[in-house]
Amino acid sequence: MVLPFGLGSDGHHNPDGSADGKNKAATSTAGGGGGDSSSNTATSNTNRTVAYAPTAPPYFGRAHTNVSTGVPVIPCPYIDFIIVNGDDRYMIRCERKAVLENSVELAKLIHAGPNSGRKGDNHFQISNVDKHDFELVIRFLETKFVKYRDHLHILKILELADRYNCPDLIIHCIRELDLQLSSATVIDVFRALWFYQGITPTNPHQIGSVITTQELASKKSKRKAHQQAVMNSTSANPNSAPSTNSTQIPAPNPNPFTTEDYGVALLHNALQLIDMHAELILSKPEMSELRFEELEMIAKREALQLSTELTLFTCLADWSIAECSRKKIDATAENRRRVLGPLCLTPRYCLMTAAEFRKACDRVELLNPLETSLVSDAIEGKKLKNLTPEQSQLMDKFRTARPEFAKMPIHLSDRSNPKNYPKKMRRAEKGVTEEGCWENFGLNCLAVFACIFD
């Protein structure tokens, strides 16, 4: 019988390589003759100890060991994504650990097993995705760096990051988009947020809230919270009528933490930039391409920085013509008022001059004859009599002046750093005026003197 190397006939380990180390040790001890008995005894004990010293087998975890062979099974540190677009096949090799730790959806795909069904296969198939953009996403998971061309390319990467639930990449893209926000890019970013961040209107003509969570449960909880807040405000002011301006987005978190916080903050910053540059942005041809809900959110902004309300009126008039063309109806005054709906009342008509109001009415009559007569009398300084409560409320809205400054953006990048904005604008955000500063200064001086002479 041929024994494995290093094992004796009794099955124990023998470092001498002998087939029977025990017999060899006994023979050498018996034939020594002239040596000291104590020495022989020590030698025998030593040989016996060496011959029968058991050695523990190497430890293999059950979950990482092949049961039949006892060989540890170490998962491959790399995986291959096969991008399938029709007949095109493209393979992307990446680190398994980076993908599992940074992408929720791709981690689910890997844990579900390869598409082939073979346990040892490291190939995972991905369909309906641009191979180059998907590779940029994968490389970001490994290196935390992504190379993009322009803001439109960042929006594409943001869509993939949202699809595969990569929080770090979502936040990175939002920061880059905020850095690139300008009057030339803000409309594209604003429109994209409707798709990527899941803004849903409550009805065809009103936007109730901006919902940016990805789970239905979170959407329901936010909707319940919004309804509870409306009920609380109504119960606190029972005589107040419900507001028709429901285009306000949720208050952004000044210190965003989650991807949802960053999404709301970027939307807030986009609208804030539109407020600051309303004269330029509302005059752009791209405004005529907006959907009704998108135009409503902009037109109902309180802080639009306009030198004249005629700019907003012209924007609405141009959009109504484009909308009639899209609906394939005649662009009559009645149809234009119909497609605009409540947006006809968004300009502050009483802030126009008499010449500007006549010019607006000559182009298109967005108000009915009675409202037009009331606005004309108000602009000319005539006293309005016998107004209904609804008409009084409407005329007060037409007279309301817009704030001097737009709100401050949320600090997401170097562009939105508060230090880049005037000090007056920052004070207006906090509700502090120059008179308030002097009052506070006087109160502080009195408090100091009171402490000194106490």
C-alpha cells in the first residue's frame, strides 16, 4: 500500500518521511547498548513525542468551502457587466466590492445570481442603457470621479444614478449641476428635475407638492403630512380662504443630507436663479416649450425680479400661442385664455403703467371686460366702488409689490456660496432691515449700560 507523503502506517503525521516512525524509534533505542539509560529514555520520549504529535487541519469556513474537496471557495473580486443593445455586446469589468457598497439596485442584481444560472459565473447582463454612460457610472463607484461633457451629459448620468440607486453619484451630479447653473442652463435643469426627482401635480392645474422620494410609502407619508399641515393652518385661521397658489415647493433643508434633500435643494436653487434673472429667462424662446405645470410653477413665483410686469405678460402670451399650436386649435383670444387658465391672473397688472397695460390689452385680452375696466380705473387712480369680496381680493393681488430681493440659495457648490451674494440680499432673507439693525444696536447699547451700572 502506498501511503501519502508524511503519513505513517498508523495514519499520524511523521516528519521523517518514514513509513513507520514508531518502529524505527523503538529499534534505535533497543540497539543503543553503550549509552546512558536516562539518555536513551529521553531520546525515546522525544521520538515518541515527535511521532505522535497531532496537527490540526487548516480551518475552512463552511460558507466558503467546497464540501467534496475541502478547498476554500474565494469569490472572484471582479465581475463583468454585459451591456446588451440589440446585437451589440459590450463588457465592463469592475470591482465587486465597489459595486456592492455603492449601488443598491446593482447589488440586488448581483445577489440574485448571474443571468446564466451558473453559480461560478461572474457575468451579469444589463439592457437598455448607453454603454459609455453606464461605464462612467461604474468607474465612479470605483474611483469617486466622473468625467462629463456638459450639463446635459450630467443629467443623463444623474438619470442612471437614480435608476440604479447610487446615492454618492446622485449627490455628486447635483453638486455639479448646481455649479453649472446659469441663465443658459437653468431651464434644462429645471425641466429635468420633473422627471428625475418625481414631481407630481395634485390635479391638472395645480401642483400640490414636490415628491422626491423613491418609495411609495415615503410619498404617502409626505402627502399625509402636507394634508395635516393644510388642516392645521385652516383650523388656526377659520376665516381664511384656501390659497390657490399651490406651487410652493417644500422648505429645503439648509443642511441637506439625503439624496431627496439634495434634489429639493437643487430645485430650489434653480427657481431662485430664475427669480434673480427673471427679465432674461422669461424672454427666452425655451419658455414656450414648457408644460403647463412647469410654466405655472414659474409664473406664480412671488419673488420674480421684474422691471415691468409686461415681461411676464408677454411670456404668457407667447406660450398660449405655442400651446394652441400643440393642441391644433385656433389661437383665438378665447382659446388662449382657456389654455392659460388661472395663469391669466398671475401678472400684477396694477403695477403696470397705463401705456404698458394698453399695449398688453392690444396684444391679447387675458382678462374679461369687467376685470380690464377695474384695472384701468385702478391704474388711472380712480376710486373703485361696489366691489365684491372676490374682486377686492383680486385687485389687492394685482397691487401687491414683489419683494426687492430673491431668496438665498442653498449652499451646494461654490456658485451658491452665500458669500457670493450681496449683504443686503442676505439680510433680506433673514428679515433684517437697516432700521431693524439700528433698533437692535440701540437696544444692545442700553443693555450694556444697564450691566455696567448695575
